[in-house]
Amino acid sequence: MLIDIAESSAVDIVIDEETIPVRQEVRFGCEMLGLDPLRLANEGKMVIVVAPEQSSDVIVHLRQHPLGKESTVIGTVQHTSSSSGQLILEKEHIKRVIVRSEGQALPRLC
């Protein structure tokens, strides 16, 4: 989980919400039900953390596979003296810190 990576590495991970590939029908269904698609179980997805200078090559390779056709860079890792190990979601220049979910996770629908 990205929160674990940020906390254990003492870096801030900043995700650009607009770049996260969420299919339109999923986004629409979540809006109707008042759900956050980023908080739902989603099998078959992964996040890969790579050095910035390698990201373009990794994306090219991932997109060559049918299951990786929507691969994209969604954020950056920031390591400064003020980094506090946070996961930050940014949308239209508004930043919000993502905290761990409390309670039970939503059940998976298979």
C-alpha cells in the first residue's frame, strides 16, 4: 500500500488524481452510490515505483501488453527535509492527505 511505502521510507508520495485511470462507468457508478473508487477493492491493478529517469521506459514496456495498455505515471516521490511520510492526493492544485481507512474494508464483489 502506498501509505506504507511513504511512512516506512519517510518520503511524501504525491498522486495527481486526474491521471489515475478509472473507467468512466466505474466513476459514474461510484458517484451514484457515493463511493470513492480509490477506497474500493480492485484486483488486477498495481503500482510500480521507479526512478524518474526510468519511468518512460517502464511505461513503454507495460503498454506493450494488453493488460498494461492504460499504464501511466500518476505521481511522484518527494524526499526533502520536510517530508513526513504522507500520501498526498492532488486535484486542481488542491492537496489532501490520505489517511488509513479505519474499520472494515468494503467487501469484494466477484
